[in-house]
Amino acid sequence: MRVDTAQKLFLGFKLDSEMRRQYADGKLVHRPAFKNGDPARLDILDVKGDLFIGRVVDGGLGSDEITDLERNIKSIVAVTFSVQRPGGALRIYALDRDELATSLAAAV
């Protein structure tokens, strides 16, 4: 079995119905989680019709790093969406290389 250490991962939480509504309304564009270049910036990922918010990271994370990222992402989500505490479990998805390349090219 081969391990791809260069593969990017996405760590994030599923948006609930209220968060999806706020995102769809476009009222969050100026919040830190959605500003290009902001260190608190998070990405939205569509997984089979469900929206997740989180961060793209390098593979090979340690369990302590995942815990730190989880706290960081939850904190940013709570401020961005004005929710007391985001629910749901942190999900980890491997990103498709072609999709990631297209997304990064579009962001530049």
C-alpha cells in the first residue's frame, strides 16, 4: 500500500440549515472566514449536496494538530455565523488533485 504524503485534506463541519441560509443570503461575505488573505479564512466544500466549512491542510497531520484545528475552526464558525457552538462532528476528506488545482487557479 502506498501513502501519498502530498495529498491535501479538508477538515470541516457540516453547515446546519440556519448556517446554510445565512451563507446563501450572502450576508457573510465580509466576515473573516470568507475574506481572501485573512488568516481566519475557511473554505466551503460541497460533499454530495451537503455544505461543509473548514480548512484545507497538508496530509500527515498529528492527532494533536487535528484537535487544535477543530477548536480553531469551531471558534471561527461560531463568530462568523453568530452561533453559540457549532454542532456536528469534524469530518476529514481527501481532496481530488484535479479539483484542488482548478479551485486554486480560480482563486488567484
